[in-house]
Amino acid sequence: MSNVEKLPVQPREDTRAVTLIGTNLPAQYLDEAEPSPLMHTASLWWHRAVRTMQVLAILLLLGIYPALVITSHEINDDPIVLSAKTPWASPETGVAMTLIGREVEGPGWASDRSAWHPQARLTGLPAWQASIAESLSQYSGLMAVNAQTSGGNADPDLSAAARLLSPDPGLEQIPRLMAAAEALARYEGRLERNLAANTSTLENVIAELNLFAAWADASYERLGERIGTRDGWPASDGDIEAFFEARARAQVASQLLGASLAAAPEIAVQPSVMDQLDRIEASWRRAATLDPLLVSSQSGNARLMADHLAMMAYHLRQASDATKALATSLHAEQGNTTEGASSEIAEGAFAGESES
């Protein structure tokens, strides 16, 4: 029975139905017509709970994304230790492949990320990775020239690695990096079978030291242009990029320097090298491991915020001076060796003429 049928007024069939609702309605009808206080309270709390969950979901999303951006900034500046069980014919190749693998398998390549990805919001990590790739490209190109083939041409695998490691903004970098690692592995395999030229000579080590010093000088000049500009607080995007580019170069140089001398132990044990090697490595490592929580570039008395760009420039200047000093010492050693060999040849020729 419907609520209308329960009303105490009978409808009239000859005219329009008119329902009169008075005050003397049955209690049963009033109970069914009015909402239950319990259900009204439950509905109120339900709507409040839904609204609260919506607000919490929005706040959670707004808080998680910045947290993901912060945690996606991963800089691995640990020293590289190659396995002693399987020694590398070219330790420099092993270091280069390890540096590539750290970035690809670790945080991933930031420049390849989609626009919505947290790493697409970063400034320091893309600059770090691009500088590592560019530095390894220059070093591989130098190795290719030093490891010439029998026909006098640059080594093909090292040349391919140098070309693939050079960053190209219009292309995805991970496939190029993986191809570069394969080219370096091919050179390593050929070198193990004595099918490629070895670059561990005194002349090549001097050329590598000059390249490292050039990196330090380039970073020093870039940092000098940014120091004191105060374009942003605590630092602008240009300041952050200059800082991490310099730090990445220091990381690559500090690791390749040890690998290069490890491949030429007869050079590393020279007194002129041993006296300076610790100071050089310490200078490069101080620049590579300068890791502030927030990069700051504020001129003045540094009462509140430090000038990290000036600190990096100071470490790089020390590294550059120490690297150039070692290159000069080795160059002098090379001259003495050449003069000694020439004297021995001249003495031998003179002795032969005297006997005749």
C-alpha cells in the first residue's frame, strides 16, 4: 500500500483528485514520510568522508610529485674499481664503459624522459650526464687518434664511440650510448688479441693530461662568467648547469687519470710522477665530490648562503695547475729519454768509426 492510499481522505472520482493533508495524520505515515535521523547522520558523514578523501588525494599528488623530482636526482661520484679477476687490456675503456653503465642503469638518461616525468623538471642531472658523455667523447676521439691502424688512420671503433657519445639533442641518447659501449667493447676485444694499437705510451699520457687540464680551464672560465651574476636565488639554472658540468668533468678526469697511469705502470712509478700523483688525484676528487644540498651562487660575505661556484672554480684551478705540472715533468722526462737515446746512438756510431 502506498503512502497516498494510507491518507484519511478519499479521492473523488467525478472531479480532479484533491488530496488534503491535515495535521491529524497517522503516526505510521509520519514515520515513513520523515527521513530517519540515523540515515541522515550517516549520509552527512559519508559526504564528509568522500570530500576529505578527495582533498587528501589532491594533497598527496601535489606532495608526491615534488618528492619524486627530488629523489630522481641521483649523482654517482663514487670511485670506479675495476675487477682484478678479469684485468682489462685498456683500463681506460673499462672506466668509460662503467661511467656509461652507471647513468643508463642507475637514474636513466634524463634528457630522454617524457615531459611529465619527474626527471624532466631537473637541471643538475641532465647537465651532469651531458658533460660526462661529451667528456668521454673527447677522450675517445683522442684515443682513436693515438691508436692508429696500420694504414695510419684513426681506430674505427674508438672513432665510432667518440661520434656516438657526443650528445645530439634531436635523438634519444640511450641507444647511442649503448652502441658506443659496444664499440668500446670491440676495441677492448681487439686489443686483447693484439689487433689494435695500445695508447699507453708516454706521449699519449702527456696528451691526455693536457686534455684534462683543458677541461679544468674551460670549466673555470664558464664558472667565472657565472660567479657574482645573482640571476636567481639561491642559484639560477645557468649556475646549476655550469656547476654540474664542471663536476662531471672532474669525475671523468679523476677516474681516467688513474686508469691511464695504471695502464702504463712504468710511467706511474717514476719519481716525478709519484710525488705529484696524490696531489693531482686529491684536487680532482675534491671537485668531483663537491655535493651541496642546494647549489648556491650568492655574492657577498656568504653569511647565509655559500658561493659553490667559486668553491668549484678554486678546486679546478688547483687541479689544472697540478695536471699541467705533471705534464711538464713528463715532457721533460721524454726529452731526456730522447736525448739519452740519441747520445747512445751517436756514441755507438763514433765507436764503430774508431774501430774501422
